Amino acid sequence: MLFRSVAQKPLFALRLAKEAVNAAQDNQGRVTAMQTSFAYHQLCHSHNQQVHGLPIDPGFLQQSGLA
């Protein structure tokens, strides 16, 4: 199993591999994409608060059985 082979690797090597992957993702725009996604997420909450008086659309709550 993959998790067992990963668990047997030296911890320092795993940390460096993770840093390398993160650096590659950063160079591909990961940080900007995450910031934009979070900004849209917050904008949606603001919109729902203005329109419905709640940060979540009550229609979604009803459809999902949470209300």
C-alpha cells in the first residue's frame, strides 16, 4: 500500500518533497487561485446576507434538508 511505503521514507526527505510540490504549485498560480476563490466565497456570503438576511441561501438549506 502506498501509505506504508511513504511512512517508511525519511521524514526530512518527505518534507523536502512536499516543499518542492508546493513551490511548483505556487509557480502555477496556486496562491492567486486560492485568494480569488476565497474572495468569491466571501462575496457570495455577503450577497446572501443582503438578499436573504442570512449568510447562506435558505433555499439550499431546504433542498439539503438542513432547515
